[in-house]
Amino acid sequence: MSPEIALSDPFHEILRDQHFQKKLVLVAVDELHIVDQWGTFRKPYSQLAVLQDPIDHRVPWFGASATLDPAMLKWVKELVGFTPNVKVLSEIRRS
């Protein structure tokens, strides 16, 4: 779903539902590098961290991107609300 939907009032109502929370197993943010880039003209992209509170803290968060340099990764982790101890897996493929 889009960040706009994830941050909407109707979706926050869904997040308050304990049945939904029990079924939630992962929060995934694809194309993590656009969180910063798109956040300038689509504000919800830069506000994803507010989802950390209503979502059960046992639910893992996952972010994927093939184009994050270390500086951008640090900034994006803050925007999304990843904790400082988040594990980052990277793979460099050489042809």
C-alpha cells in the first residue's frame, strides 16, 4: 500500500484492531531509497516512522533498495524509524 494509505485515519483504525495486529507478520518498505527523494513532494514518504508506535514492536520491519549509499542509508533509516541496531544486509555483485 502507499504511504498515504498507511498513514490515513481509516488505516490507523485498522491498526487498533487486535485481530489485525495478531495477523501482521512484517512491515516491508520497497525501494527504500525513494523515502527521502519522494518525501519532498509526497510528505507521507518521509513520515513512515510514525507507524512504529501503533504497530506491535515484535513485528519486524524490512527495507529493500539496490541503490542506497551509506550516507543515504543512515538518513533513510531515521525517516522510516528503524532503530540504530537494525541489521543491514548488502550484496555487491560484480559482473
